[in-house]
Amino acid sequence: MSQNGAGTLIKTKPRCERNRVLVTGGAGFVGSHLCDYLVARGDHVICLDNFFTGSKENIAHLIGKPNFEVIRHDVVEPILLEVDQIFHCACPASPIHYKYNPIKTAKTSFLGTMNMLGLAKRCKARFLITSTSEVYGDPLEHPQRETYWGNVNPIGERSCYDEGKRVAETLTMDYHREHNLQVRIVRIFNTYGPRMALDDGRVVSNFVAQALTNKPITVYGDGQQTRSFQYVSDLVKGLVTVMDGPEIGPFNVGNPGEFTMLELAKLVQEVVNPNATIEYRENTADDPKCRKPDITKIKTTLGWEPVVPLREGLERMVDDFKKRLGVE
Ligand code: NAD
Ligand code: UDP
């Protein structure tokens, strides 16, 4: 409460010393690194997660900090909170995980995003959606710019995720247009680093774990398909830069270095275990043949670009994987 010039008591919003930030999916790989960054910056961070693919170990070191709290909740259900910013990361991201229960993945993408947008609208919070390079599908434009509309199979095994993220972007823009909500859209390209789930089947975690445990490195298909790999600390800085910046986006956030899966396998051999062998396996359906971000937009408008090269990033994740795999 405060007094206006006429001596009348007027109701004012209680002052919160810290920026209150909700990170959905905060116990996951990306979300937990983002929580680390925001807690260290001094924000009041609420980590919300249903622990489908996330884990308490990822955030255990933050428990007990005065500016960090955890809520077990599924974003498919609405929730009442008071926040200033929402980083919406809740969604399984690895193909094995999102194909495990595709209908739930689609519900998380649509209903989950709608609920978090509704929360942002009620709180007048700024909302950032962690979308994906998968919205470009099996791209016919290379490298991919944000202006490209994509080449996505709407009825394939990957559609629950690809189309889910596309509709999540649509909802985000419609809340902006209809309700004047402050929104940000980030399209994340393949990201790797410590805390990736050991069993998530993504290529970097698979290759590193296989090399460390003397199992063959499994290259799918002919290994000529390409991806661009970004280290997680670069992504976290990209997310915060977009959230705090003046433009909606969408912004590609990724590392433009492009590698075939065979090149990645050979690099993992060099960095992790020169004795590891390579084995070819049948590829999965609708696997995109190439992917590489054009990051001109975020570089020129917000000054962000990645700084960690792939070799260095792989070296940085080895200790964490060794510890969790129980190998020397
Ligand atoms: P992750 O699986 O490690 O994290 C996702 C988190 O969301 C987990 O903690 C999981 O338990 C939680 N979650 C899932 N469904 C939920 C629900 N219904 N309610 C509440 N919580 C739920 O994946 P990640 O790699 O950390 O990805 C985080 C976000 O970034 C995802 O939205 C993903 O689509 C996006 N993304 C990631 C990558 C990447 O390479 N890591 C690439 C593109 C986009
Ligand atoms: N891949 C592979 N071996 C593995 C796992 C994945 O060769 O053990 C390939 C997969 O076929 C794809 C690429 O690596 O071409 C990236 O797969 P990932 O699941 O990491 O991410 P995506 O970009 O497909 O979502």
C-alpha cells in the first residue's frame, strides 16, 4: 500500500527484490543448466518439472539455496504462480523419449504450452518458448534461416515432436497478437554437454557413453547425414540473451559447425577412446539428412554467437559421463 497526493491509500503490487523466473522442464538437461545460470545471476528461480526425463540429481546442488525452489507438476495441467519471466522448456527432446508416448508428447507441446502462455498472460510475464530446429523437418534449404517454413512429415513417427513444436510456436505468436503478450521464440539446434541422460539415445550421449564403456560406436545409416552441435553453456547464454533482448524472433540458436555422424564418431574416438570401434546400424524413419543453422539474425541483432568448439565441448563432458557411468 502507498498514499497518493490526495492522501488516499492505493493498492500497489508487492515489491519483489528479485526477478521471479519460472523454468519449466528445469530438472532436464538444458533446464538445469539454465537454472544454474539464473540462480547464480540472483534471480528467484522456480523449477517446475514432472520428472519424466529430468532428474533430481540435475538440480540437487541447487536445493537449499534461498533463491531456488522446485515444484513437481505436469504442464498439461494449469498452475497458479506469480512470475515475471517464463522459460518454457518442458518437453521430452530426444527421439527415444518423445516417441515413447507420442500422444503425451503432443499434449505437452500443445496443452502444456497453452497453459504456460495462459499463466504468462495472467501474470503479464514475458514468455520464451524453446522450439527446435526440427520445425524445419528434413530441410530443403541449407543452411536453415528463420524465414524457411520447413519440410515436415505431418503423419510420421517424429511428427508428435516436430508438429508439436510448430503448433507451440503458432500459439505463442497468437497470444502475442491476440493478447499483446511479450513473447520470444528460440529454435534450438542439437545441444550436448554434461547431464545429458545416459539412456536418451541422442547421438552425442550415445557415442561418448559407448566409447567410455568400450562398446562399438553405433553410426545409423551410412553416417553421411549431418548435424551441427552446440555446447550447452552457449545455448544458455543464447536463451538469456533472447529473453532479455528487444525482439520476438524466431531466432536460431546453434553452432554452425556441420559434421557428418561418421566425422562425429571419429572425433569421439580421438577425444575419448582411440580403441573404440565403429558399427553401422539401420537408421530410423524420417531422419533429416542435414541440419545447420544460419545464425546471422541473432548475431547481427543481439550479438550472440557460440564460442565452444565441438572438440572442447566433448572434452568438457567426459568427466561427468565417467562419474555417472562409474568408469575411470
Ligand atoms: P530433457 O528431456 O532433458 O528435458 C525436458 C524436461 O522437461 C525434463 O526434465 C522432463 O522431465 C520435463 N518434462 C517433460 N514433459 C513434461 C511435462 N508434461 N510437464 C512437466 N515437465 C515435463 O530435454 P532437453 O534437451 O533439456 O530439452 C529442453 C527443451 O529444449 C525441450 O523443450 C526441447 O524440445 C528443447 N530442445 C532441446 C534440444 C537439445 O538438443 N537438447 C534441441 C532442440 C530443442
Ligand atoms: N545417430 C547415430 N547413432 C546413434 C544415435 C543417433 O548415428 O547412436 C544419428 C541419427 O540417425 C541422426 C543423428 O545421429 O542422424 C542425430 O540424432 P539425435 O537423436 O541425436 O538427434 P536428432 O537431430 O535426430 O533429433
